[in-house]
Amino acid sequence: MERRDYLVRKLFFAFTTLVVVAVFNFLLFRILPGDPVRLIIHSPRMTREAQERIRATFGLDKPVWFDGERFQEGDILGAFDSQFTAYVRNLLRGDLGVSFATRQDVSELLAERAWRTVVLVLGGDVIAIFLGMTIGLIAAWRRGTPLDTGILLFGLFSWALPTFFLGIILLILARGHLPTGGMVTAGLKPEAGLLYWADVGEHLILPTITMGIVYTGEYILIMRSGVMEVLAEDYILTAKAKGLSTFRTLRDHALKNAMLPMVTMIALTFGYTVGGAIQVETVFSWPGIGRLMYEAVQKRDYPVLQGSFLLLAVSVVLANLLADLLYSVLDPRVKAE
Amino acid sequence: MQALKQFVRKPMGVIGAVMLLVVLLIAVFAPRLAPYDPQERVQVTPDDILAPPDAEHLLGRDDAGKDVLSQLIYGARVSLIVGFTASFMSMFIGTTVGLVAGYYGGRIGNGLMRLVDFLMVIPDLPLMLVIIAVMGRGLLNIILVIGLLGWTYTARLVRSQTLSIKERQFVLRARSIGAGGARIILRHILPQVLPLIIAQAVLDISVSILAESSLAFLGLGDPTLISWGMMLNFAFERAISRQAWWFLLPPGFAIVWISLSLILIGNTLDEIVNPRLRTHHLFDARRMVALAVGESAGRRVSEGGQDGPFGCA
């Protein structure tokens, strides 16, 4: 029953966070300096009528939150006919607006690119988790030895290395050997079946390796620190006193207990992982959500920026929720706070 | 202080400190060291664009014909300014929030921690990216964005420390003689938390510098300044096809240099402050037992269960 309370609490928190993110998203793009209409059409010689027409199309002629006048007139429902209500309504319908640059539906744009980012992030993260946890455990176990120092230095170094710069270095090194940009070689279509997907896979190698290296370094440090804390606990001394072999102590006691904070940290750093994906996609021109955001920034395509941010934030919130659920399964001591 | 003596004994920390000193000196003496003034307009011929290194331009020229080495030298200033200012801001906010939430607890504490949780969940780079895209590029905006979003980890850290410290003898004694909240926090709790904060601050500076360089690389840096991230932005867009490694690599290595120096220092400080990370049962059981015995004998050993920067909550 306590676990259920915990889950309900976490769900509620996730829900409120999503609401806050949605409202923040709305606010952010309403406080843009300058006239939003001007952002759409860059000509300074726009006539008044043209401005009004554009305003109407995008619903910018309505008040932002609440129409006081209509409320006083008795039109209570009409009083809520504001930009904010339109935003919420559209959001719930899955309508995220239209790209300024390509006139394409933002939701469509996001839907077609989302899986590319997922593949990249998942691939890199899974590799990083396995490698990071194993190497981190070894480093902690062999605390103080040159092996530990070497591993620690690798971890610290990869923390200091900006993700995009690692991408650039790998790009330079792999030039000529592996594809360095885009998702497929020009001209190849999905109809080509296996050939197409093999090509995609080839293009995926460098970006995934980049992600992998960066996050392996980070997870090594987290795991190492976590395991060291666990190994300093009294029950480890008990295990040793009992005559338990090092291997069994590590596996049955250290690993299990270090896993819990590790899960929390993986979830917490997932936001950082997503940020890394933006950088990697930009460097390797991998056409995912990250690259989309980069291009949208350059083109000042605000609806796309807004939509991608929303999508990324929502994903991270959900990932954290998942981690909380996982945590409650792993840790039998979980109680309602 | 005793901590300083410990610090000097650790090679990693000393190396980090030296590396940092180099950057500081370069930044301070930039006008003297840089062979050219990066802001100065120069007449360039097409041959000068992305020219490889030669005697007059030790690191060659960039895509606009300007000297790369000078830009690299001046870039140190931006990184340091952003790093220290943003970090100071976030440490200040984080420490205040952490102390208040930890000491007063109750509704205020919970409320503050909810806020911390909100901010922690939202992904950093996308949020910063979106805010700067809307608010406009500029040094102040960058510093604000990094500083106002980076305090959450510190807040959690400080709060958990405060929670354990406030139950200690000397705090209870101070309260019993009627000392008020602010006084207790400032005179009793803060000094205890300070070593942890300092270790965390150093790491925070490196995080801020990396954040600035990422934002600059993605095209959101201050257009009136040269930062290493911005150099990489230009280099990536214009120099990569020409394989102009002299423009592509030095800024990146510079970023690594300064981040690494801060991380080495910070990690060493953290090891000093957090004794649990020094050794463990499977490695040196005898020492561990000795430490434990020392603890129970009443000697003041720092409290366990602290968070390291890469540690667990």
C-alpha cells in the first residue's frame, strides 16, 4: 500500500510538471520581443489590412488570457476565447501549429523525425549504461590502483570534453571510412528495403559511438562513486568477515545496492542525454528532433522550436516517471515521503 | 589550512590547479600576448581565408582571414567570465535555497524542493536553447540562463547536509540559548557546509563553461564577442570541408583544457571533503575499521552519507 502511495505521488508530480511545461511553453513565445506578425512576414511594407488578416489567421487578435469586456457583457464562455484557450485546445488535439519555414504541420514534422532521435539516444545510452556500470564497478573495486586512476581520468576527461567537439574529432578521423553526414546516401529510397536500412545503420555508427563515449564516461563516474560508497558500508565488512568471496560480495551486495542510486542518476541525467543528442545530431546532420531544433533556431521557426521543446520536455518527464516506477520495483524499502 | 595541505599532496589536483593558472594568466594578459587584435578590421585577400599556419600566424587564419591564435587567447576571457559569474549565481541561489529548505523544513522546505524537482526534470540544453532563441543572444542572457537554471543540484546537496547538521549538538545548544534561525544558519550551519559548497562550485564553473560553449556552438553565442564555442561554430560550418584543422581543433582543445583543469581540482576537493570515497572494505578493511573505531570513540570525523558531485542522492 505504501508503494501505491509512492506511485500515485510520482504520477501526480509528473502530471503537474507537464502542465507547468505546457504553460511555460505558451508564455515563452508570447513574450517575444517585437510583433509576432512581423516574424511571419519579413516585409516592412506590409499594409494594415494584410497585418490584420494574418493576425486573424493565427488567432493573434484575441486577448492573451481572458477577455474582461466580454465577461462583463455576460458572455461568460466567450470571455475565455483567448490565445491561451486556443493553445490548450490545440494542444489537447495534438495540433502544435504550423512551421513558419515550411508550412508543414509541426506535429507531423515531429512525428516523422522522432524515431530517429529515439534510435540514437537509446543506442548510445544502452551501450553507455552497460559499459559504464561494468567499468565503474571495476574501478571502485580496484580503488587506488593505477587501473582505477586510469579509468577515473578517462571518466573525468570525457566529462570535460564537449559532446559536439568529440563529434567533430570523430568526424575528421572517420572521413573517408564511414559516412559522416545525414541519414542515408543521396538517392537511396526506403523501397530498396534491406539495402536502405543497412545504409541507415552505417550512418548511425558515428553518432551512436559519439553518444556512447560521452555517456559511458559519465556513468563510469557515477557508478564508481556509488559503488565506493556502498563498499564502505558496514555490511560489506560483515560479508567479508563471513568469508564471502570478493566476486559474490560484489555481485550480491555491492552491485544490487549501487543499482538503486544508479537508476535515479540515469533518470536525472536523461535530460542531459537529450541535450547531447541535439549536439550530436547537429554535428552529423542526423535528421532527428535535435537537428530540427538547431535548424529552427537558425531560421527563427518558433512554432517548430516550441513544439520540439515540448516534445523533448515531455519525453524526459515520462522517462523520469518510468525510472521512478522501476525504482519502486527494485527497492523494497520505498515508502511514501 | 589542513585541507590545503591535503590538496597539495594529490597530484591530480595540483595539475588541475596549474592548468587553471595558465588559463587565468592567458586571459588576464590577453592584450599583451595576442599578436593581433581580433576586433580590428583587416584587409584580406582570398588567399588569406583559412590560410594554414605560418610564421606570422601561428595557428593560421579563420574563415574571415583573421588570426586564429589571437581569437583563441581572447576567447579565454569569455569562458572565464561566463563560468565564474554564472556559477557564482547558481551557487548563491542553490545554497540559499538549500539552507532555508533544510533548516526550516515543513511547507517552505517541501515547496522549495518541489520547485527543485521541477527544474531538475526539465532538460537543460533544450530549455536554455529555447529561452535564448526567444530572448535574444547576448552575454548577459547567457549568464542569466546558465546561472538561473544550474542551482538545483547544489540546493539538493546543501539541503541534505543541512538536515543532518541541524540535529547536531552545537546547533541544539545554540537554539536552546535562544539563537534565531538566520543566526544559526549563518554562524553554525554554513561554515560546516562550506567545504562541500566550494568543491561543488569548482565543478559548477566547468559545467557553466561547457554550457556556454554548447550554446555558442549551436549558434546562440554573443555575436559581439569571440568565445571558443563560437569559433567552433564558424569552423564547423565553414572550415570542415577544407580540413582546416588549425581552426577546428585549437578552440575545442582549449575548452577541454579549462574544463579538465576545473574538474581535476573539483574532484580532488571532493575527495578531501568526502572521506567515504577514500577507501573501502574490500580494499583496505583494516583502515576502514580503524576509521570506524575513531568515529565511535568520539573523534570528529566528517559525517558520512554526503553526496559527491557524481554521487548518489
